[in-house]
Amino acid sequence: MKDITLKITDREGATHNILAPTDMAMNLMEVVRSYELAPEGTIGICGGMAMCASCQCYVKSDHQLPEISQDEDLMLAEAFYVEDNSRLGCQIHITPELDGLEVELAPES
């Protein structure tokens, strides 16, 4: 398998071009945590169960993402700073099709 390139803007406004593996069944929240792009304890609080919205991000590129699940939709309905392009990073699984994905982490709630 191969790594893909992601462009992630952190909560401080710094943009990071990173490599993410497509063969480890990771999601975007786990990639952000592994690269320490958010302070520990501020992202992925629920462990990736779509129950906290701490990994909310804004999708800036026009990649075709999987449809929002009911759990993700319900969580975003209760989250702060939600925009039309909001998604939960824990629900975006790293696949080869996401090469070049651009996201910005939502402010911490």
C-alpha cells in the first residue's frame, strides 16, 4: 500500500502537509493525534465513536467523502462552530482516494 498526502490546518492556523498510511485502517482523527497537530486531550476524546465532536473539521477540498452516518449527523447537530462542510475526523477513514484532502480543524469547543 501507499501513503497519501493530507493538508491539515491546525487550530492555530498553521498548515501541515503530512503523509498518512492507507494500510493501517486509520481515520483522520487518529492521523491528527499521531502527528500531534492538536494538544493531547483536545481531540478524539470519545475514542472515535462519533460521540463528542472534538475532532470536527472543515473539508476544504472537493473530495468525495462517504455519506454522513446518522450518528455523525446527530453529533454535528449538537456541536459548536458547525459549517456546511463540517465532518467528524473520526468518521473519515484514510483511503487512497483521499490523496490531497485538505481540512481545517474546527475551534475547540
